[in-house]
Amino acid sequence: MMEIVIPVLMGASVALFIFAMRWSLLARFRRDVSNLEHAMWRLSPDPFNGTPHVAAYWTFTIVAPLLILVFLPLKPLLMAAWLVLIVLPKILLDRKWEQRRKLINDQLPAAVLQLSASVASGMSLVQAIERLAERAEEPIRTEFRIIANYWSMGSDFTSTIEEAKRRLDLQDFTLFASAIVINQRMGGNIVKTLERLAHSLQAIDRMRREVFVATSEGRTNIKVLAVAPIIMLFFVSFMDAEAVGWLFTRPFGQLLLMIALILTASGTFWAWRIVNADV
């Protein structure tokens, strides 16, 4: 009897809470949709409907802990996994954005040289950017397509460049955007400015690559340290399978596993931040 009553009471409590907080939850839902659509807009200028994705995320957030607490064993570990899955979408989206920014940073020197060559051939700066929006490699082509689209819709060219600088938040692109804005306001030989800027960006890129090679051993050590606990647990399971089983079946063992996971994750995170410092 209790097995039926408890889920019903928990479901009713959740339903009453949602009804009482419906306006606040609706405002939060709309804010989450807006945030997701803005995050996806950074990756592509194409329209994106975030409503079904946020709805699925909220459903999982509410339903999964109820199922874990009522029906499933190993509740502490499953709740920890649920918490990881809650933050995982944001982590994956941020990681994809960082990878995209890195590719844009790598492609920027060649794009600036191509921009300089187009302007030297007689094109205006806007026409050269539109040409990059058609012929450059992804993902920098999308960024120039966003700039060209904003300008074609009537936005001020300088404001469009400044907005792209804020969106990307890259040191090299900030240097490029500042050079463009200063040239637009003060005048001067834009071809020479772009050529010098491209050579400077190439020198900065070479320095970054040298630092990357110098810190490669540290990154390898971090990866080894991150997987070492799992490997050790695997080998210990052959020597004392019962003790390893207690870690997963008893509350105190599950608590120890959670503490070890948190310590390993935090140590790996900070060590990775150290060896991947911005240049």
C-alpha cells in the first residue's frame, strides 16, 4: 500500500508546488528559452526554437529525481548522476562555443590577409567582408556572415563590428575590430593596416603554439591523473571484489565515491586551467 501512496503524495506535492509557483516558473521558463536561443545564436545566425529543448530539460529535471527516490536503488549515486546531467547541457554548449572561438582565432590571420587582398583589388571594406562571408572557411565565415547581415539590414558598420567584438570576446578579434573602427573614424591606408595586423596576428599565433608545445607534458600528466583512480579501482576489484562492491552498495562507500569524484574533478579542472592559461 505504501508503495502506491508515497509516489502519489510526492506527485501531488509537486503538482501543488507547480500550480502555486506557475507565474514565476513561466517567467523562468521564458528566460531559459531566451538564454538558450541566445547561446545557439552565437553558434549560428539561423533561427533556433529553444522551447521544446527547454521543456524536455525541465521535464527531466522534475521527473528523474522522483523516479530515483521511489523506484531505483543506489539512490546517492543516481542522484549524483542526475545532478551531473542537469549541468551537462550548459557545459557541453560552453565547450562547443570555446572550440568554435579557438577555430575562429586560428583562422583570423588568414582571413585578415584575404580581406586586405580584396580591398587592395578595388573592393570596399564591406564588399570584402561580404566576400569572406561567402568564401572563408567555417566557422569564421559564419561570423563575417553575421556582420554582413547586420550591415545589410541597416545597422551602422562600426556598431556591427563592435557587437561582433563583444560577442566573440577574443583578444585577436578585438585587435582586428579596434583597427577597423579606428580606421573608419580617423582614415588612413586600410590595406597597410590590415597587412600589418595580419602579420602581427601570425606572430601571436606562433607564440601561442610554442607555449602549447611547452605545456603538452603537463596536459598529458593531468589526463593520466584523471583516469588513474578508475584504473586503480578496476585492478583492486580483482584483488578484493567484496570491498569494491561495498563502495557501490553501502551508503558510506557511496559517500566516499562522491567525495573522491568531487576532489578528482576539482583538481583536474584547476590543473587544466593552469596549463591552458591565455597568452
